[in-house]
Amino acid sequence: MEARQQNFVYDNRLTPMARLYLLEVYKYFGTPVDCEVDDKYFATLFKTNTRTVRNWRTELKNLGYIEEVTNQFGKKITQYTPNINNHFENGMEMRVVFKTKEGKVIENSIDAFTYFDEKISATRLNNKMASKVRLVCNVFANSIFQEQYYNLKMSCGIILNQEFFQFVIEHFTIDYIYTMAGRIMNNYAMINNLNLYILASIAQEYKGDYELFRQNPAYLQAREDYKKWCSKFYGLNKGEKES
């Protein structure tokens, strides 16, 4: 599956909630589990009504992103259609390689989104918020392999390059993205370029740590070690008090 097949995250023809709905449908793509046409379920998930869900589905069908078929059990299901000829086109991906803190190698946007998705799945975020965070991560995963987003200077002073993107991946935290995702969705109507807006937001969030890291690479690790020590010390003292 080509990485460009996830271009829907920044297809400006789609409304923001249609994108979130499509992210839910997309999770079933390439798995043995079918995504049933269940308007009540999605209406409850996104806290809306069934009519709105049907409108999202119609929007996605008209743009060729999904189709409705009947599976072998006679149930009506929604399928993501990975036909890039029907989708918003972008340039070929750059050949850059990143490495996570755990040692995983990321060579394309699919690798990146899979890594971020594993991080998101390990949290206790509710489904709606997790979908918003996935949207931000998916845009970021695509952007770091697109040449057009390199060597750009953000308003905060950070220059987007492989070193900075590597730093973000290596120090990726859900806390930063969680705060950002809610703000982005609230301001979506005023955003002209979702990719640049998200990259600028990420640059602003990581600016402080990145500049400290460039001055002293050992600082962040020392800070993490100190946090672990404090947590361990607090835990031991708490145990002594309780006993």
C-alpha cells in the first residue's frame, strides 16, 4: 500500500468531521474485520445525529474514498477504497530515514503513522479525542516525507529539517499532541493550510526542548533520569508512610 493513499488527512475538499469519520473506517482497511454501516454507533461516538453521519458518508462516497458493499454474511459494510486516482494527489515521498527512541526505523509515512498509532492506542484517550490526535499525527507523518515542507522557517524561529523532525519523533509525547489537537479542531475553519498549521504548532511545542537539546544533548536525558528518581523516591516514601 503506497503512503500517498492516506492523503485524505489534508484533502481540503473534505470537512474536518468527515476526515475523522474516514479515519475510523480506515482502521479496518487491510484487516479481517469489517466496518459495518452503523449510523447509531458513529453518531454516539462523535456525539452527533444519524443524519449527520449519513451526510459524511455521502460526502466520502462522492469523492471516491469509500464504498458500501455487502459482505459474505449479508451485512452492509463500509470499505475504504485505496484508489489514489480518485484521491487528492501529492508528490513522491523523500527518501529520508528516522529512528524512534525504541530503535524502530521509520522509512515512510506508513511507518510513521503506525508508530504514532501504537502510542495513541496505549493511552486512555476516548475515541473522539483519539481520532483528533490521529489526524494530527497522520498529517505530521505525511509532511516529514514531503520535500516542500523542508527548510521552512516557522514564526517561532525553528527551521524544519531532518534533524528537527528526528528530534520530534524521538521525543514524541501524547501530551503535546493532545493539547494541540483540540486547539486545531476548534480553529479548523480559519486554517488555510492544515499541514503548515500543524507543523508550526509542533515547532512551537517542541521549540524549548529542541533548543536545549542542541546546546546540551545530555540535558534531556538527565532531566528524564531526575524525574524517574523523583517518582521512585516519592513511591518509596509513600510506602513507608502507609505502612
